[in-house]
Amino acid sequence: AQSVTQPDIHITVSEGASLELRCNYSYGATPYLFWYVQSPGQGLQLLLKYFSGDTLVQGIKGFEAEFKRSQSSFNLRKPSVHWSDAAEYFCAVETSYDKVIFGPGTSLSVIP
Amino acid sequence: EAGVAQSPRYKIIEKRQSVAFWCNPISGHATLYWYQQILGQGPKLLIQFQNNGVVDDSQLPKDRFSAERLKGVDSTLKIQPAKLEDSAVYLCASRAGLKETQYFGPGTRLLVL
């Protein structure tokens, strides 16, 4: 069965530090992968997506993610975190028939 | 371009009561999704429509939940009767097609007492 795991429930980083959020997926075919962000009281916003081609994808707000097929991973990175990045981050995989499955999320706190 | 609209934004009911949520997707978006997001968890897909047909409702508790999408546009999700464990945010999303971005509405926060 298709699934998405995000091993880190909560991460705390200092403002200006680098960030990496982990995501692993289980899907037999080539996946379509997404990262979403959800700020408190806000809806889900797409950060970036991977369908094919270059395995390093750039997104909004300075985020990037790297697809590694051998590790079934799609980790999200940002070189320098801002206080406004504090939010919940969700990795998602699209399977057949446009079905999108979300991971449990990683909560990011930023220390000023 | 208008986003995905949902109403109401908040709802408080007592257990065993019924409740309905409404979603208006982005114009022209063929695919519509309803998700349930329990506090501290990721969104869980309840039902997916392609135009006015159901593509996937494998995780919809059909003994109490129902959903419809009339004329392939607006959609309603109903819970009858509600249980305490139904307390969650109900998210509606739409997309134009495969590989396209999913756009989410603001959600309806349901509290069942």
C-alpha cells in the first residue's frame, strides 16, 4: 500500500540555521511528490513538487527538495531559516487516479 | 482568480447530531477532494470526485458520512450522526487535472461535544 512517513514529529532550529525535513514514501511506480506548508490557522500551501527530470527541485520561499529514488526519499531543505518559517510541513505522494496521500507532518519551531 | 471556498468555517454540535459542510471549488477544476485532518495529524483523504463521479471513497465511513457533487461543481459532505471522534478540520481541495497543483480551502473546524 502507498504511504508516506515523516520521521521527525517536531524540529527546532535557530533563525539563520539550515533546515532539512525528512520524507520517505512507499509506492511501486514513479511517484509524483509534493511538499506543503500549513501555518497556524491557515490553509495548506504548496511549496514545491516533483514529477520527473531534475531530481533537485526549487520551490517558493527559498525551499528546495531532492528526490532520491534509491532511498525512496524526498527531503526538504532550506539554507537559512526565517522566523516566519515556523509551521507544519507535510510531504505528500500522488498515486494513480490523482489520489494524493499525506504524511503525518513535521512541526517546525524557530528560535529567534 | 477565486480560491476554494468552504462554509461554515466553524461548527460546534453535540454527538448524534447531524452536520453538513459545503465546498465550492475553483472554476473549471474537475477533481475535488474532501480530507479530514485531526489535530496533530496529516490530512486523510475521505472522498475524491472526478466531475460528479466518485473516484475513491475507500476511507469514508459510509455508515455515517456521505458526500455528493451535483453537476460536477459544488460539493457537500454530511455527517449523521456525529461522534466525538469526528472532531477535526474538514478540508476541501480541487485541481484541474493530473500533475496540477491541488488548491485547498480554509477548512471547516468541527467540534463534537
